[in-house]
Amino acid sequence: MNNVNTGQLGTIYLLHFDRPYEHARHYLGWTTDLAARLAEHRRGNGAKLLAALAQREIGFTLVRTWQPADRNRERQIKIQGGLSRSCPFCGVNPRKGT
């Protein structure tokens, strides 16, 4: 489902957790099939952080997407840090195109 080919285009997505898990309040991921990837996350499959959320019955909401985007762009966003600055649920209104 997720292809590690950095040239392939897909969707970057930002999840906002219903309540914090330890220090984490957000998750940023990339996929070529968003609906299937979100279903995996809800089942606790895939990312270890989201598996931990599922075990603790902490839900999440898809709050933002970037598309089309490749894995390099996902990496850039992660390196920038501060995902709450990109989250509309945290009171931040992202600019168009960022």
C-alpha cells in the first residue's frame, strides 16, 4: 500500500489525536491510498504510535492533507517539526499551498 519510492505521488495526511498520548498529539504520514491507510490505523496496524493509540482506545481525526505529494515532502514537513502549527484543530489556520 505505501510505496517507499520517493518519486511516487500520493497524499500526506495529518491526524489529530482525541487526547494526547504521552508527548504526542499528532501523526503525519504518507500513502497512495488514504482510505485504506486510515482503516489500517483504526485497526491498530501500521505505525507503532497509532497501534499504541488503538490499544488505549484513543481516537484520531484526519485534519489535513497535502496532495499530490511525495515522501520527500513528508520528510520535509516532519523535519520542520511543530505539527500543531499545521493543525486546524489546534487553532492554526494553514496558509494555502503550505
